[in-house]
Amino acid sequence: MTDQPSLDELAARAERLDQARLALKRDLAERVVFGRDDSGLVEIGVDHTAKVVEVAVNAALVGRVDPKVLANAVLQAAGEAQRKARELVAERRSYYLGTQ
């Protein structure tokens, strides 16, 4: 007697894994995560690949800041959003696939 799984068991595992990957892909495709700079000047949304998909600038504040401050706010918000996207992908991957 062998402890090795049968071909049917291996095929069933592979099918479950394929279904989990598909569910993960669908789940992530619908998500956008947001990052904001410390001053609340800029908010940036990114998809699960960390691609920027939304940018919002606080109109009440933007006219009162130096362009360098605005640029730094954009970078800070983008960095936070991208970090959150990485965390989201890791969390959802663990949920669907049981891996990090």
C-alpha cells in the first residue's frame, strides 16, 4: 500500500487550486485601495498591481501649498496605497490559496 495520492486525487486538487486562483483573480480585479498623505492634501487609489487608477487633490488646500509640497504629498500617498495593495494581495492570496 502506498501513501501517494491517486491520479484522481491529484486532478481534484489541481482543479480546486485552479478554481481558487480564478476566484482570487476575480476578487482582486474588483478592488481599489487608497493611500493618503499625512496632511490630507492628496489621496491616490491603486489596483492590486499597484497601478494608479485614481487621484484626488484637496481643492481647498492645493492653492495654498508649494508645488514641491504637492509633489511630496503625491509620492507619500502613492507609496501608502502601493503598500496597502501589496498587503491586500498577500491577505487575499492567503485566503484563497492558503499561501503567503
